[in-house]
Amino acid sequence: MAEIIALAGENLISPIILSFALGLAAALARSDLTIPEAVAKGMSIYLLFAIGFKGGVAVSAHGIDQTLILSLLAGLILSFALPLIAFALLRIMTGLSHVDAAAVAAHYGSISIVTFVAGTSVLQGRLIDAEGYMVAVAAVMEAPAILSALWLVARSGGGSKMTPGLIRELMLNGSIVLLVGSFFIGAVTGEEGLADISAFIVSPFQGVLCLFLLDMGLIAGRGLRQSKGVLGIGAVGFAIVMPMVSATIGLGVGLLIGLSLGGIVLLMVLSASASYIAVPAAMRVALPEANPSIYLTLSLGVTFPFNLTLGIPLYLAIAQSVTGG
């Protein structure tokens, strides 16, 4: 427990977390601080490209093996299965309608790439290596959870819409295309390609991430202000319990397929994170009757800060304890 508290303390005073806290505090205090939408979009594009490219370079150096294939398969299965667990917990812990519970559940099977980046930064700060192809696992975990949510609604006779337009949106989602595309560029060009653009995607990365998380803090704070009276204690409790349940499942899967300590931690982080970009966009199309104030506030306003401040250090400490790392 002392180690977990120490890790959490180190994480809390990092520039990344403090930037998020600044944005959150500014929004709750009703400051007029804002990040222009075009700038925020640009930072998102930069981060996704840098993450994907460096992951591809790591795979180029590592090569394709059985563990890589098993990791991708595990990511797909986790993304399909975790919403079913989330839905069951929501029906027990909250009074949400079937549709709202399914929409929330979808967010907890998909992933938050920023939480993944924060987990990677924590590992780098502690000199713990992880499999570079975990960024590919993150990419395959984006969409399957949405299909699980639609199945949950369809099973109850709800009005989910699995239209050709939605399928196309899922497959060609900008974040997935950029992440996968830059991953393949990095895999093809390898370490020579990384050396050519390292001044662009290595050195500025942490600074851009701080500004991006400042914006995320502003968005989360505004969401918390606007959701007063919408969420009960059961829903907020779910947003903290579910990440820990998912991380535990990710731990078991990581051990089963033979990932390194760093790989296990990142799979735990991916499993525990909740989408606030791809899934909300899909839910607006597929389940327009679901309440965005519920699923956005839980994923971005509760689970996201929980993972950044306490979750990641907790997952790392548990993985180290189990693996002896």
C-alpha cells in the first residue's frame, strides 16, 4: 500500500497530471480559459501520429511473433466482452435505463488513447520497457465495444441502428486511421525513419501532451458542472469500480499470453480506460435516445481523472507485485 501511495504521489506532481488538474480547476471555477478547437484538434493529430509511429518502429525492431498475434486477439476479445460486464454492473448499481446502460457500457470496452499515453509515460519515467505493438492493440480495441452495446440494445428490442454509415464511421474513424497508418509508416521505415523525425515526434511530445491534458481538464470540468442532478452515487461508484474490475481482467490476460511487465501494465490501462472520443460519436448516431450527459461525464469526468491520478500507479504496483518485477 505504501508503494502505491508513493507511486500515486509521484504521478500527481508530474507536469502531465498537474496540467489536467489546472484545466479541471479552471473549468469548475468558471474561468474563461479555453483552448481553440483547431489547436486541440492539431494536438490530437500530433499525439496519435507520434504514438503510432513509435509503436511501428518498435515492432520493426521486435518482429512479428506469437505474442503479438495473441495480444491483438486478446484486445479484440476484451473489447467485445468488457461492455457485457459493465452492463451487468450498471443494472445492479444504478437505475439507468436499458439504452443508457448499454451506451455507457460501450465506453468501458473501448479505450482512451490519452490514458494509454499517460501509462506509457509513467513506465518510461520508471525505466520499464513495454512491447511497442501495444499501440496496435489499442487500435483494435476502439470499435468492437460499440457492436456489443448495439447487441445489448437489440436484444431488448431497442432502436439501435447498425447502418452502413455507422459501419463506415467505425472502420474509417479518424483516430483509428491515423493511429494504424502511422504505425505502418513506423514499421516500414524503422529506426532510420525515427531518427529522421525524432526532433518532431520525440522531444516535443511531453509538452504537447501537457497542453492536450489541460484541454481535457477543461472539458471534464465543464461536463461535471453541467451534469449536476443527472448522476447518482451508484453511477459514480460504477465509474471507479469498473476500471479496477477491467484492469484485473487485463492483468490475467496479460499473464496468460506472456507479456512483459510493461506490456501487462499497458493492457491493464487499456482495459481500465474509457473512450470519450470514438464511442460518443458512434452513440450519437446509433443510440440518439441515450443521454450524452451520462456517458460523457462518467467516462471523461470520473474514470479519466481516476485513472490518471490513482489508477495507473495502482495497476503498476499490482502488476509488479504479481510478476515480481
